[in-house]
Amino acid sequence: MRVTFTVNGSRESVDDVWEGESLLYVLRERMGLPGAKNACEQGECGSCTVYLDGAPVCACLVAAGQVEGREVRTVEGLADGGRLDPVQEAFVECGAVQCGFCTPGLIVQTHALLARRPDPSDAEIREALAGNLCRCTGYEKILDAVRLAASRKTGAE
Amino acid sequence: MTETIRARAMGRPLERLDGRDKVVGQAPYAYEQQVTDPLYLHPVQAVIARGRINAIDTADAESLPGVVTVLTHLNAPRLTGDGDGDDRELWVLQSDEVHFRGQFIGVVVAETSEIARHAADLVRVEYERWPHDVELSADRDDLYAPDKVNAGHDTDTDVGDVAAALADAPVVVDHTYRTPMEYNNPMEPHATVAVWDAGGLTMYDSTQGVHVVRQRLAPLFGLDPGHVRVVAPHVGGGFGSKGAPHAHNVLAGLAAQVTGGRPVKLAVTRQQMFSVVGHRTPTIQRIGLGAETDGRLTALVHEVVEHTSRIVEYAEQTAVVSRMMYAAPNRRTRHRLAALDVPVPFWMRAPGEAPGAFALEVAMDELAVACGLDPVELRIRNEPDVDPESGRPFSGRRMSECLREGARRFGWESRDPTPAARLRDGWLEGTGVAASVYPRIMQTGNRAWVRYGPDGRYEVGIGAVDIGTGTWTALTQIAADALEVPVEEVRLRIGDTDLPEAAVAGGSGGLSAWGSAVVGAARAFREKFGRHPSAGDEATGTAPESPAAEDFSMYSFGAQFAHVRVHADTGEIRVPRMLGVFTVGRVVNPRTARSQFVGAMTMGLSMALHEEAVLDPRFGHVVNHDLATYHIATHADVQDVDAIWLDEEDPRSNPMGIRGIGEIGIVGAAAAVANAVHHATGVRVRDLPITPDKLFH
């Protein structure tokens, strides 16, 4: 089947999509967007988090056909040209990145959290990111990064 | 003593050089390497734990549109060699025998990964089932002593007369401790992309060591090592499980031989990882401590029973920690194995030390309680003057300082030792302490080159890898200091067997080995070309072992503190605070190092409270073989975790003065939590993980 949807602001059509394919597969294998990662295939780890019509979802759980006519935004679509989003900046600055495999999912999830809750409490951050597993960092620096990004986003407004 | 390089970039919290690529999703991991017109692989796995394949029918799979071929033991290319020893794990599709459930018995090659997966389900297999056995127990009559245990340690040691010392000791603590089968679960599942053409085999692999993959695979495929290239610029974690190639690498190499040069891509699924990429063996450990009433140890017994696979012997060195940690004059250690029909166990972060120190450090807490002594004080009283195992002085052992500094920061002095005495708002509160240790390991055979480029920058090459530890950044800092130039003038190249031979990122020894080679190359370069080289000048250097290694015992140490709250009604366990104080030689990059320490401590928290793979004895598989049911600590489980380190360098270790940091943070962390749970509740849990059911008797 053909699936047509908007990815990172650009309208795209993909042909020969098998009905059983996930959005994650379409993004990674058919559209050359490897940012969202495949790490569990069952919505447990959050590594494949992308925006679907403005809401963060696990792309591994979304059937390709479900995105017909809708809008997807991936980690590749967060930076403004060469300028990193404050969330991306804060992750590098705070040392919240190690192996980097969970990072894109966490960045999209954080971006979504700050969009709906510009000044989250620590408990809200921990809860919001509890579905994004990280095996390297121990999460503390991720928390720092979210706080820093929040302060910069709030300050910039 | 080696001549150390002057620290200018080292010690600075340089931001991760690979950080930008990772936050925009552009750092290429193995599966994302651009290759032309690839085919996709999906393995077929055995659904019995032991037996023989009588028939394997691939007709339905092969008739599926998009399927190129299905390889099984009947038609797969033959491997070279005799398939003995460690190669038995890699000896896939070479015979009809099944040695563990989940073993690869076939692979589908198809135009898409979805088609390959679908086709793999269509392969029909008839088995001759043989009885299997996957149950570990300490009273099996077939336990045996391996010749050696992992990392070349002796299997057993005996010093003095333990039996007499235990019989005479006024205080004796003697218990059995258990740790479960655990899985590394790096976030990036193992993946490989293989290309077989006239030039040989190229493999883009998710590995902790490109050279070890080449060294193990080249002979299996009958190739000269020079015709095997392994590339790994970015790796999404490993924690030991990517320290050697596994069966999927061989599967990809076999498949790549039959595609007429088209690349093949194989991503191991999370579920498959529970069968084919290693795990931490479960352990049953007896610790017997004899002591004077003042807490001074007179006897230490550490006897370990653990499993290995029937096909490859992996003997974890669980009791070695008890050979050098405390000054007990009489000591005995034992390792006994049960060879079972289980997947091949392998390294998981701090193999040996992590489960071994859990048992030893909980036992030490029990001894403190038995002697009425503060557990910090008990450990300080048992600090040895020299390494009890080798008799050599330590290059540095500031264990007592770690304990005292941690106690001061943690507010330990006001601690009431009475267990189960602090009930606040329905939560029982407690604190615990444990010691950490990890050996300084120097892997040999490393080389590096330095080239001066036309752009005025120094290119530094070595086949090291960055599995998330920060190699790109920290090794650049070392190179800059070795060349005495700013980091901006260094361009590091790693992650490719086209670069000089490098050790695996393992044993907390990657940076020590690679950094030493880089320093060797920089010194050779300066000697040859001085301070003003010309474009194209190049020199190679090696990493000799430090001469002090013969005279000194080298370990890193630490003290870990944990504060827990246990819900009095439900047994829910929360860990509001963990603190680690470490002595590790120099820290090259505080930003990446802190993340390593805190991440490892969190993995220790996870080991304490969550991680347990459950083997079903009837079928021989891990029941909870995914991230939905094999639980690891999440963001909501972690609260305040902090790590600090003593300011120092260890010039006896290497020219950087470092001893390695990747693993020590997990050692002792689970014990600190377990000891805090006892302090909170009065319940001593000796069987990980500490789940609420174990708190109610």
C-alpha cells in the first residue's frame, strides 16, 4: 500500500508498504530517518518515541497505515537548521548522553513534557520519563538536562 | 613507576565529542550503516532445550515472495576448524544438534526484515527430544571444579587453616547468598551488517572490540585476518555482552556468502538476546566469617556454585574478591560449576566482583551486627597492610578514606544501628554501607599511530571503540596531553580494524590500554619529528605494561552508602539516596566519569531490587525474556544518586595515572541497598532481587 503523511514538515509518500509494518520500520528502513531507535518492539523502552499529531508515541506500536494523512515529527526534526533545540543542547551539556541509543526517544519525550508543562517538578519529570529506559546514565544527568532545558525555554519566552 | 604525562586536558569536564550527532539522531550505529541494496536476515530458533533436528522443512518459507533463501545445517556454508572450545558457541548451522533452547538453527534471507521474520515462522522443524537439565542447585552430584576461572584466576585457594579458625572464632557468621541469572540488556540490541565480496568480509558490528571480532571470526570463515574488516564507530552499550562475537555474527557471515555480494543486515531482537548473547550466571554462595569479638577477621570462606553451558565453559570468578579484600589470616575460596543445557553465560558488568561482593559485603554487615560494631568501623579494622593474596603492597588503597569521607557526607555518625526502629509515615527507614573493589586490568598488544595532517592537526588512530563510555572524548584528551597540544588540534579515529590493534572495551581497562598506546605513539612521534613536524609525518607506538605491575597490587576501591524506605504494609522499597566515594587513580573526564559511576550504581540498584531472569525448568527458556517482564531500574525508581572520587593519580599504573572506572560502581551497590533494607526492617535478605514478598515471613 501507499502511505502519505507529513514527516518533519515535509509531505512524503511511501510505496509498497506492507500492512503489518510499523511506523518505526517505515521511518528507519524506508525513509532514511534512523533517529528513532528499535530496542524492544513492544513499547516498553521508549527508544522509538516520535510525535504523532503532536503527541509522543512509541513508533514501534503504530501501524504504518495509521499515519495516513497525519503529521509525524522525529528527533531529526527538532533542531532549527543548524541550531539545536534547547533540549538537545541541555542533554549534551549536562552529560545526559552516554551510548546515545535511548537519547533520541528521551529528547522527544522531554520536548513533549516541556511543551505541556514548561516548569515540571522533579517528580513530574521522573514520571514523564519513566517509560524511556536508559541503561547507561543512571538517569540523574537526564534529570539535570530536563531542568536546564526547562529553565532555558522558560527564560527564552 | 611510569613517567606520567602532564594533565592539561585530562581532568577537564569536556563535553562529549559525539554528543551532537547523538542528540540529532545522526550517529550511525551498526544497523544504520549505509550499504547498497541490502538483504535482511531473521534467525530460526530451536524450541527444545536439547536434542536433534530430524527434519527441517523450509519449503513454505522459501515460497514466500521476497525470500531469497533459507539456510539451515543442511545447506549452510561450512565453517573452518574443528568447532571445539569457545568456538562451539559460534559453530552455528553446522550440525543437527540442539544444545539449548533458542539456539539458532536456521536463518532466512529476504528482501525486507518483515518478510524474513514472517518466513522464519513458516519453517517447520521436527525434533528428536532428549531430556534436558537447566536447574542449578548446590547439592548436585555433578558439580565440578574448572581448571581456571574467568580472567585466568585460580579455581580454589587455601591459606592457613580455615576449619580450625572457624571452630575457634568467638564470632561466626555463616550463610548462603544467592544471585539470579541476569541480563546485560544494553539499549542497542546486538546487530551486524555483513558484506562478503572479493576483498573478503566487512562487518559493521555492534561490538566492544573490533579486533576481537576479527580475531575470532577470520579463522572460522577460513579467511586471513587481513581480509576481515570490522567497523564500529558508535555502539549503544554493551556491559560485557558485546565483548566477543556471538552466534549472530557467524549467522550473518554465513548468509553473506550466499547473496552474491549483496550486504546482509541482522538485528537481534530484544527477545532473542535472552538466548544468544550471554548472561550473568546465577550463583549460590556460602560465606563463612570467623572473627574476634572486636571484629577482626580470623577466617574467611567463600564457596561458589554457579552454572555454565554444556557446550562452552564460562566459569565466573565470583569468589576472587574474597582473596584480597580483607586481612583474614585464614582464607578459603572455591568455584564449582554445573554444566547445564542453558545458553552460554558470559561477561556482565564486573563479572565475578558484582555477585561476589554482594555476598561478601552483606556477610560483613551481618558480622558488624553480630559484633555490635559499626559496619564502617568493622571494615576499617580489617583493612590489610598489603594485598593478602599476593603479599605485594597496593599501588593505592585509600579504602578507609572512602569509607570515612562517605560516612561524613552521608551523615553516618548519627546513625542508630538498631534495626526496624524508624517508622515514619508508614515507611521504615534504614541506611547501609558496603565496600567496592575492582582490579586494574592492563590488556596487552595495543598499538596506535600519530600522523600530522596538512591542516595542522594531529590525527591519532587506534581500533578502540566507544560503547557509550566516552572514548571519543577521553581518548582525545589523553592524546592532546600526550602531544602537549590543545584538544582542538587532535582528530581521533577509532572503531575500525583498519586502525592499529586495540583491546576490547572491557574489564574497565579500555582507556588504560588505548591511552598507553596513544602516549607511546605520541612520544615516538615527538622523538622522531620534534615540535615542528611536516605534513605526513607519522609514528607508531605501543603500550608496554608498567614495570611497577610486577611489584604492586593494583585495584580501585570505593565505599557505597544507601538510604532506603520500606513501606511497612506493602513492602515497597524506595531508595531516596545513594552515595559512592571512589579511589580510581586519575579521572580523565569528570563529566563522562560521573555518568559511568552513577550509571553503574544505578545498575547495582537495579540488581538489588529488580533484575531476575526466570528459567522455566520444563522448557529451558527464560520466561521473562523482554523488557516488559525483565525489569530494570527506570527514571521513577531512581532518586538522589551521587558519586565522588578522591583527587589522585596512580603513576604506577600507566602514563595517564588511571586505573579504570567502568565497573566499580556496580560492585557493592546491591549490598549497600540490602544492608539498608535490613537496617530498615530487621529482615536479612540474602537472595537477590529484594522483592516485597521476601520481607514478609
